[in-house]
Amino acid sequence: MPKKTDEKISPMKPPDTMASQVWRRFRRHPGAMVGAVILTILIISVLLAGLSPYDPEISDIKNRFQSPSWTHLFGTDGLGRDVLVRVLYGGRVSLTVGFMVVGITLSIGVPIGAMAGYFGGWIDSVLSKVIDATLSLPALMFMILLAAILREIDLPILKTNSTLTIALVLGVLSWPTVARLVRAVFLTFREMEYVQAAKALGASNLRIIISEILPNGFGPIIVESTLGIGYAIMEESTLSFLGFGIMPPTPSWGNLLDNAQEHLSQYPWLAIFPGLMIFLAIISINFIGDGLRDALDPYKILAQIDE
Amino acid sequence: MGQYIVRRLLQAIPMLLLVSIILFALINIAPGGPLAQFSRSRRLSGERVEALKRQFGLDKPLPVQYIVWLAGNDWMAIDTDGNGITDSYGTRKGVLRGDFGFSFQNREPVLEQIMDRLPNTIYLMGITLIVVAIVAIPIGIISAVKQYSAFDITVTTLSFMGQAMPEFWLGLILILVFYVTLDNPVTGKALLPGGGMFTIGAEFSLVDRINHLILPVSMGVVGWVAWWSRFLRSSMLEVINQDYIRTARAKGQSERKVLYRHALKNALIPLITMIMIDFPYVFTGAIVVERIFSWPGMGRLYYNSATSRDYPMLMGVLILGSVVIILSNLMADIIYAYLDPRVRYD
């Protein structure tokens, strides 16, 4: 067989899926990659919290208020508990709440936004009014009120599970943003021809909503959800700091800072580390969200196809 | 234009009612109304509690209670002993006439207490807002004009950091640095005060007031400036990349004129809307600052009331906050429609 020495045959490229394009674009963002690395480190250390020899909730009064040392990397708090362990367990709580909130937000916001955008008419009017009314409430104030009330009610689920309570409180005020987003997507894509084609083929409304129109919204929904985790962590720690969030002795970054307040002058490390964790978590999430927003931008992906 | 304003006003009223219904329903779910303390008292018999209930109108169905809360009950007959004969008329004037009820804690009228503290909050948050505007607007504009310069990159990075920083942590760190650690070289005491609006007992001094303002204002300013400068930068960039700017440049306009006359004016529209939408924060955003810096304002009042479950007070502040938000959004829409005629015809 004659050898083709002067012709360079390029190897076959792997199929160019949407996901790989998005990943490629995401990788180009230095900020987003740094954020992803930091967040991964955070999540791994939080998951490994159980490896510590110290218990986050058992007090050890002999060793209270130790400054950071090699035995206690972040020092100890007023009851002698190791701060590093408490910070890591607090991280578990904060991250769990963050994900729960996003789950609740999506479960409420997406259906409501879809219905409002797809059906229009009086359904849209009513739902939009509810969305606007919820957005007219002063956020932190309402959350404090809701948290206080939920605590007074005698529901056993809520009494034992302050994580769930907080997630509900935060979710109730976060779903309108997602609902608005989804509604806008549906208003835009409702009139597309492929939707009409699907209708002509006899597709049910539900099928059209889920299979035809909703996928257009995945990009913005993903970005909004990612940033939503950061927002939830911020609000949860604010609520816990004020005493209306996660209740002691369960550690949360917010209530660790609350306890640190009275000892600020003497034992400042109690305040520095938990806040630092909140800061790192949120900033890495924001970087990732920003990178995702660029990576998922359909116009830029279209431009990439022409490359 | 007038039609647009009327339309928006008419839309705002049911919104206010809806918000008030949500809040009213929520408060009534909570156990522990005004009579909770009485139900445990041994001196009050069941009969007396019933009579009190009827006097407060708590035996009526909820929708009636809502109307009473809104419009008062001094036009309604109250029958205290349940025998069918009217004994007295109600005493409440209702929210629409400014009667927000009485605080559970100290029996003072809610509105009075709010109005007592409100000026302090507006003082603090108003100054914060002004500082934010003075700092963020130039930064955002310069950042957009000199895109990708060292200034821009620094500013963008700093604003990412500013947005991720928890307010209350920043406040604690500021106290740690300026009150706990650093000392005033002249007096030997702390460099900046750790709380309060002014030094108690001292005469009025502008310097003293400013000293007490520096830390709380700095705490509030960081996150706000971060958000505004990013927003301004992106809206300014959007405007600069428009075709009409390119036309102005092609026509030979000096760069300065292009920026000030064409770009800035159009970028101002989203800016003004954003200021109006953020404005309610002056009323509602002070809870954490006032708690950390012991500021005697409405935020701290709200926090204390929440801790002691003083529902009438909480209701009053929430209603006030919601009204401010709804009115601000209304103003934002109207101003936007005034500045950008394309919006009016929807």
C-alpha cells in the first residue's frame, strides 16, 4: 500500500457535546477554576471532619480559650471545644442548608414560573402578584419573623431539625427569583414553532413544558442555583449570628461568630476563623457561578462552533 | 405618562393589601397572642379571660379581625359579657388611620416607638447610602471606561471579595482592629468607639459623631459598593458598546463629550432605578449593623422585639418596610418610564 507521508491525517476528535463545550469554556476562566479548587478543598475537609480526635459538642472546661497551637489549630472556645472541628462541622451544616434551600427554591419556583409563563392569562396574573408580593417583603426582617414563629409552633419535625427550619425560611423568600426567571423563559419560547409542532402532534401540555421549553432555561437556572447556594450560606449565617438560625450546641459558622462576639477583645481567633470560612465558601461559589454564566451563554457557545 | 402613573398606582394598592394579608395571617398562626400571659395567671378566671377576648375582638372570625386591624373597631359594638347587649364600642382606630396597636412588652403605641427610633436608623443608613454613591459611581464608570486596565482588574477583584464578605464578620473585624487593637496616640484610649451613636454625657461634638459613624458606615459600605460598582460597570459597558456611541466617535466627537453626553446619560437610567430599588434598605437593612454597634435605631428595636416575640411591634415595622419597598419600586418604574419613553407603552 502506498504510504501517504506528506498528508497529515488528523486523528478523529471526540464528539463535541454541549457538556464538553461548556466545560471547555469553563476551564478557560482562571477565577472559576480557582473557585472550583477552593470549594472542592472546602467540601473535602468538611466531609473529613469526623477524622478529628476532638468532639464538636462535648465541653472540656480545663482547656477553654486556648489560642491557636499545634494541638488545636484554631484554638478552643469558651467550653473548651476545638474550634477547627466546630468550624468543619459548621461547614457541613451551612453547606447542607445551602443545598436544601436550592432544592426548595427549585421545587417551588420552577413549577410556578413554568405555569405562569406557559398558561398566561389569569394564572399568570395571580402567580405574578404572589411573586411580586413576596419580593416586596423586607427579606431579613421577614425571615427573622418566620424563624421565630416556626420555632413557637409545636411541629415535631421542626423542633428537632433546625436545619430544615432554616432551609424552609430561606426557601420561602428565594423561590420568587427563580420563578421569575423560568417565567421569562417560558414567555419567550412559548411561541416557537417547534412548540406548535409538538402541539400539532398531540403532545400534552406537561410534555411540552418539560421536554420542549424547560431545557432552554437550564443554563440560567443552573447559574442562579449556584449563586443561590452562596446567597443561602450568607443568609443562614446572618440568621444564625442573630440567634434565629441554627441553634447551639449545633455549630454553624454564623452562631460560632455570635458566640465569639463577647470575647472579641480577649480571644479574637474565635471570630476570625468562622468568618473566614464563610468568606472563602461564598467567594469560590461566586467565581464558579460567574464562570458558569459565561460558559453557558448560548451566544458564546454558538460563536465557538464557528471556530 | 400620566396614564402610566395612574396604572402603576392602581397596581400598587392590591399589592399592599396582599402583603398585609400575608403578614396578618402569619402573625395569627403564631401562638402566644396578647392574652397568652393571662391564661397562666391564677387570678383571672376563665370568664374574665373570655370577656377580655371579646373586648379585644379575638372571638370574631379571622377575616373580621383583619378588617378590624385595618380599619379599627370604634365603629363596631362590643359585647363584653356575652349576653347580647352592647357594652361598649371598640377603641382601635386601625392601621389605615395610623393605629398599629400596642407593644406586648411595654404597652406603648407601636407607631410612636418606631418613630422614636426611625430617625437614628435613617441617619446611619442615609449616610451609608451617600458614601456608597460617592465611592461606587466614579469607580464603576472609570472601571468601564478603562476596561481591563490595572484599575479595572483591581476593582473587579475587590468587588468580588466585597460581595462575598459577610457583613457581620466585617463589623467584628473592624471592631477588633480599630477598637481593641489600635490606640489613639493622643489619648491612649481606643482609636475608634466600639458602639453607640455618641459619647453619653458629653456635649454635642461633630467630631464625636463622626467618630461613632466611621465603623458602622464602613461595615455597611463595603458590600454595597462592591455590588454597585459591578452593576455600574456592566451597564456602562453595555452602553459604550452600542452603535450610537461608535457613530458619535466616527463623527469626530471628543472622547470626553462622547462619554459625558451620550454614554453617561444612558447609563444613568439603570443607575437611578437601582438607587431607587436599593433605597428601602435604608429602612430595612440596619438590623445587623445596629446589633453589632449598639445603635439605638429601628433595626435594634426589631431585633429586640423578635427576641421577645412582640408581634404587634414586628408587624408594624414589617408593614412600614413593605410600604417603603412597594413605593420605591413604584417610583423606580415611574422614573424609568420618564427617562426611557420606550417603556411606557406596555
